Amino acid sequence: MRGAFFRALLELAEQDERVHLVVGDLGFGVVEEFARRFPKRFLNAGVAEQNMTGIAAGLALSGKIVFTYSIANFPILRCLEQVRNDVCYHNANVKIVAVGGGLAYGSLGATHHATEDLAILRSLPRMVVVAPGDPVETDAATRAVTTHAGPCYLRLGRAGEARVHTGGIDFQLGKAIQVRDGKDLTLVSTGGMLETAVKVAGTLHRAGLQTRLLSMHTVKPLDSDSILAAARETGAVFTLEEHSVVGGLGGAVAELLAEAGEGVVVFKRFGLPSTFSSVVGTQEYLRAQHGLSVESLEAVIRSTLEKNRALAATSRS
Amino acid sequence: MRTARMIHRAKSSHLGSAYSMADLLAVLYGRILRIDPKQPEAAERDRFVLSKGHACAALYAVLAERGFFPKDWLEDFYQDGARLAGHATHVGVPGVEVSTGSLGHGLPIACGMALAGKRDGCGYRVFVMLSDGECDEGSTWEAALFAGHHQMDNLIAIVDYNKIQSLGTVKEVLDLEPLAEKWRAFGWSTREIDGHDLAQIEETLTSVPAESNKPTCVVAHTVKGKGVSFMENKLLWHYRAPDQEEMTKALAELGVEQ
């Protein structure tokens, strides 16, 4: 995703001289080309994220489109009040980009796990929260946040994720992409879990469960129409994110379904518990530890549906 | 005078903080800033950022005096449904560049504005008013380091050094001395002045940047609650709103006929 982001950003900077990139002394090997080609629109603010974000707001209030860039929680939590007051309150045209969303920096430890970001940023007024699912979505998301006037958060994974979308996509902020259709259940995925979600949906499909898969690249504003249609049409909704189960995609969908009055819907959130990881490991290892492997997800979805069917049968009899 | 009435009516606070910078604001808005109340968003305007947003009553008063908005807006300051909030707010208030209130935000934003001006080749200057208390904030020093490094000679920081912060004197809470030397060490051209000597303020702010290729820091020695004898240097007036009797006394001391 990182490569796709920078390729798109370079193109956008070529087309629009308002585009600026402000980094917090991170991005070795990836920011240099932007700095070389657009030296007057590049800035390394140093290891000082509060100032980086304030500067970005000041530049944006002077007519620029400003991308701030760092890894994991540094560009958002370290400077959260600057994000809230300087960026969101002023409706400043700042796009915050974090590489290493979720457990991408797994082995680096809990300081580098960005696992509450969606929940926290989702609660800020005016903030658009985007977590693309693959490099194709990342390219489209980078262009979409540049066009959107106002604060955006772009949560990227790492470098080298597989391309999930084989053809072109219709990417609109706040509008889910339906990756496949199905009538038995819906799996809603955000961010880098998309590849896993495709595999889970494929496995379930082969086992006779026709699975609708939505890539919910925009967590806020949430595409409530797609979710409610999925609840009505498939009766079961599962959310999947590399994020705490508190307040992220799963939280947002739960809020929506609880208030929607769509009748009884089977619903479950897949994500991380609200704890700090106590084991050391790579992204893949930590995902598996937390039940986010293809096998585990498939098994839990099947058992949840079976349990529910059994319950429904009991209540009918 | 208007500020005292606003705070009295509203039963709000921070009168002492407003009065310590009132002379600085008067010179800035009277003689220094290149601004046009009729075009508050003109691209070439000088920017003024009130980083110590809690003292906004004085800013609102001076903006109204300069004609950025009608003076009657001041009358319901801080009250239910009013236009003007208890911390500097840009929403719907012409002339307020940036909303502040949480300390340590103004200087970084001002750095961004000054950087945009430099890179765009615009001649505007950016002035920031800081409190001494917010020199406790790390973000202030992140920005100070940045501005010095980037030789931002279109940026002028004024520290309203009234030497009293929220729970005590600066010396007791977190001593800033030697304050001017700290700014100098961060790459700023620094001057220390009497923040109530109008001629000295004007002379200092007219000759910025004090050195080329350096941001300017003016450490203005001020008196909290300046102008009203019973408020001067009193921590209480960081919080207290004057009652009717105190208002009468204060306005008399300020030379206002009632």
C-alpha cells in the first residue's frame, strides 16, 4: 500500500501545486523522490509530531493541501489535540497518513501497534476515516482524499500487500465496494484484512454458504445503506478489522444495526481484544493468535450461524 | 475598559491575562499589523495568532474597535447563544485567524503560515502572542526549534511575561529563567522590553525582523491585571470576574467616565 500511495501522491503533486508533504522524520527510501521533485512542497518537520500537525494546519489555512506522514500512532495519537483543534476544528485541508495500521509492525511491539486509531479518529468531528484494503484501493483512496476538501485520515498497511481487486474499481468515499455477492451472510472488511476476507468468503462459498463481501474502505462516513441492505438480504453480518473490537468498524456497524430496527440479525465483530499484545510476533503470527486467520474466522462464522439456526429452530418448536 | 465590562457582564475570567497584553495588542492593532478590517481574509494581510486564547476578551475588544465586527457583539460575550466564546474562536468572527484555548497550539500553526508565506513569496508577517505559562508546553519549543532552524524571519513571537500562571508564580511552578537566553539558544533574535511602554513596544515591533534570517522573539515584561491597582500581580484575577463595586473602582482607575 505504501508504494501505491507514493505513486499516486507523486502524480497528484505533478497535477496540483497545492499538494504538500510534511513528514515526521520517517519514510526512509520512500519520501526522497517527492523531496527531490518538489523541494518547495516537501518538509521534514523532525521528530516533533505536535509541531508537524500544527504546521500542516497553518499551511492548509494558507491554501495548501497538506499530507502529514509518519508510522503507526505517531501522526495521530502523539498529536491528537492538534488533530482535533488545529485540523478538524478549523476544517483544515490536511490528510493524515499513517503507515503500519493494525499489526503491520507486529514484531516491533505494542508501542508500534496502531489498533485504536479508527475508533479515536472516527469520533472527531469532520474527520473522514479511510482504511483501504489493497494497493488498488490505496491508489484510489489517495486521489479521493486529495479531492475531498477537509480533514482525512488514511490508514495504510505496509509495503507489499497482494492486489485483491483484479479489475478497475468504483471508489467513492463513504461507499462500500461489493467484492462478491451472496445471500447467506455478509462479511464486512476494512483495511488490510481484505485479502483474508476474500479467502474466508471463498472457503465458505465452497462449503455452501453464499457470502456477500463488502470492502468497507471508509469507516467514516459509514455506508449505512450497504450495511442495512446486507442485514435485510442476508440476515447475518460479520465485521472484520485489524483493530480493537471497541469503536472501530465493528463498533460503527453495531451502533447502526442496534438502532436500525431491521429485526433480528446475526452479528459478530472480528478484531482484536482491548488488550496489549502479550506475545511477540509478525503480523501474520499475531493475527493468528487473535483468531484472525482464515481457518479460525471460517470456523467461528460457521459455528455462529449453526448455533443461531439451532436457536431459531428451538424457538419455532 | 470594554474588556472589563465584558468579563463583568459575563462573570467570566482571565481579566488579568487580558490586561497584561492590552498595551501590546493596542500597539499591534493600532500601528504595526498590515490589515484591513474590510478585507479580513486578504491574501497579503499580516497574521496575528493569539496563542493564549484565554485572554480573548481583549482581542475581541480591539477587533471591534478596529471595525472587524460591530461593537455590540461584545455585549453578550461568553453568554448563552452569543457569537463570542470564552476562548479565541474563528468561527463567524472576522479578524480571528485561529481558534485557540488549549495552550501550545499557536506557535506551530503560525510556523505553518509563515512557511507558506515564504514559499509563496508573499510579504506578510505572522505575529504570535504567547503566555509565559504556555512556555511550559513542549509543542511551543518544538516550534521554536523549527522556526530557528528554518530562519523564519517573517515570524514574530511575543511572550506576555506577566510571571503568574494558573496555580502560582512562574518562578514557583516551573521557572523559565533565563527565558530570553532560551529563545536565543533556539536561533531566535530576542529582545526584552517593558510590555507597557508604548513607545518601546512600537519601536521594537516596527524594526522586525530584528536580525535577517532569524525569527524574532520579544520577551515583554508585563504586569498581570495592569492598570487596575487591586488586580495587579494578583493570581486571583486569573479567575475572578469583577463585581459591581470592583467594576466602578476599576473603570475609575482606567480613567473611564461612567
